[in-house]
Amino acid sequence: MVESLELPPGLDALVGLETDARKESAFEPLLIPGPLQVPDYARAVIHAARSQHPDEVEDLVQLRDRRLRLLTRSQNPLELWAVVDESVIRRPVGGARTLRDQLRHLMEIAALPNVTLQVVPFEKESHPGLGGSFALLEFEDDPAVVYVDSMAGNLYLEKARDVRRFVRAFDLLKACALDPDDSAALINRAAKESK
């Protein structure tokens, strides 16, 4: 079961923070954000990392589903604003069919009132997200926390000046990304073009 699964270092804390958060602002330059991944896409990502025992793969796939349910729960669903690089919607992780299914799923989730999805197009030669992925988690009564994921490990930042730096970077990313409607149109085109 997922509850007894020993999560990769740092992921257990992120899942706990997401559960308690009111809002998550996430930037991903390489992959569909974890809570938005369909099972076949998640399996492909987990297998590519080659860091999990095969018996744990399905538990981690189920964990992504549990994270998705934070967005669809009836009481206080998590508000998610995700910005992804165009490469995320073009890279056929798991193959073309999986990518098509993943992009269709993205469009369904983006239609939720508490989810906003934007894409930074290839035409933006440089942008504030080139340093890598991060998530800004905001809470009702507690200070915001920034989660930074990297091959070197996971980092949690809580100091106000660090949080402000990521808030500013996220604001700039939203400004240089396509608006949600144009992002949806690009995702639809990418789904049709994936073969």
C-alpha cells in the first residue's frame, strides 16, 4: 500500500505539504507535474529513473493518483497553477500513445475551476525557469514553502527572501507563458501531432 511505501527522499515531505496546502504554483521544464500524470506516463518516468525496485513502481503510480485527488476533493481542493515548458508536451515519455493520453488528461484537469495551466512556448528563447523545476506551496495559516527538485537532492526553502525570489520567478514565468486558452490550443495541437 502507498501508506507503507518508503518514498524517495524528500517526496514524503512534499506529499505532506501538498495535502495541507491551499495553493501550489509549480514550474516544470522536463515532465508533466506529478499530480497530473496518467498511470502509463508515471510508470515510464519511474522506470526511466531506475531508482525504484520493480515492486514499488505501482505504489508510486498510486501515489500520483492520490496527489491528483487533492485537486478533485469536494472539500477545499488544492488550487494548482502549473506552468510547463513546451518540451514537456512534446517529449513522448512512454511513447506517442501515452503522450496523447497524457495531453488529453491534462486538458480535462485544466478545465477544473481550481486548476490553471500555461505553457512557455519554444519561441521564448530564455526565461526565469531555466534553472529547473520548483513548486511554491501556500497555506492558510503557515508561511509559504518552496520545494526544489534536482538530481542532487530535494531542497525546501522557508526564509522569506528565498520564497520572494521564487514568487517573482513564477510571476515572470506566468507573464512569458501563453495564456491558458492559447496554452490549451497548443496542447491540443501537440496531442494531434503526436504519432
